[in-house]
Amino acid sequence: RRQNLINWNLGQSMRGPTIYSTSFDGSVLPIEWTAAGAWSVNDGLVPPAISGVDQQAYWNYPTAMEGSSIVVQVTLGDLNANIAVMKMDANLGAAHGIVASLNAGNNRLTFFQSWIDSGPLAEAKFTVIPWPLIAGRKYTLLLTKVTADAHTFSIWDTVTGDTASLSATVAANGIGTGCGRPGLMHLG
């Protein structure tokens, strides 16, 4: 079971200014990243064989910018993969942590309720992706902090151009405000 997370951008938008970007070239985790669990680098960030909320890789610098996006390119090596984009910081408290996942096995995007660095995830809202995911294909995931209260999570098929998106708010769905260290979580 293997999917490569091969690019990472934190910026105003996919086309806007990029604050930080890495393609995880070579075989060494960049110094500004921390991996909790057995993540590896093999010309892409490769999640560990085991999964769970403690299997995280994240950029060491917290951010809280509104209007910013985290862009992750994922090549699905396993159609049962469940990879999450997250922002969390144990020092800020649970109300700020946000987790949004691509669950390829269920063909859906999911937001989870606000979360901090421990305990189970509770689903807040999901949508079914209206087309089948393809093994070996590259997809772009985009987690955007629209305002302090609202986020969107999207997937873009880099071959067909198909997109699917999910929006959620702190008030209506109980998601976190999205402050903290941006990163990834291997959920399955």
C-alpha cells in the first residue's frame, strides 16, 4: 500500500503567492518538517505502513492566515488509501485543529470536528466524489481557509479536470478554525 505525496504548497491560492513549497525530492525529509510515525521520502513523501491519528508529517511553522490554501498533490497507489490534510497545534487548543480527508476507499471527502493531537476523529460533514478514483493517477487536494469560520476542501483530477468540493464552518459543522502547523495524516 503506497501513495506518494509529491508536492506541497502553502500560499494565498493555487495561483497566488507561494509561502512555502517542497517536492520531497530524494530520500531525506526536509529539515523544516517533522514526521510522527514511519513516514519516508522516496522522491515524494510516502506514508507509513500503519495508519492512525498519530501518523503525521507536518511543516514546523504554524500559520493562521485567512484566504490561504494548502495544496497537496497525491498519486494514489492504493484505492483504499485515506489521507488527510490537517492544521493543528497542541499549544492552541482543540478548537483550532482542522482535519479534512480524501477517503479513496469510500470515494469521498470528509471534514472532521475540531481536533487536537490525540483522541479519535469525529466526522462533521462529507460528500461523495462523483467520479471513480483511478489507481496511479495524480490528484490535487486543496484545503482553503476562506475565513476564520469557513473552510473548503477540494479534489482535482489532473487528467480529466474533474473537481469535487466540500465546504464547512465552525458554527454549523464544528470544524476547527484552522490555525497551527499544516501537515498530513495517514488514516488508512
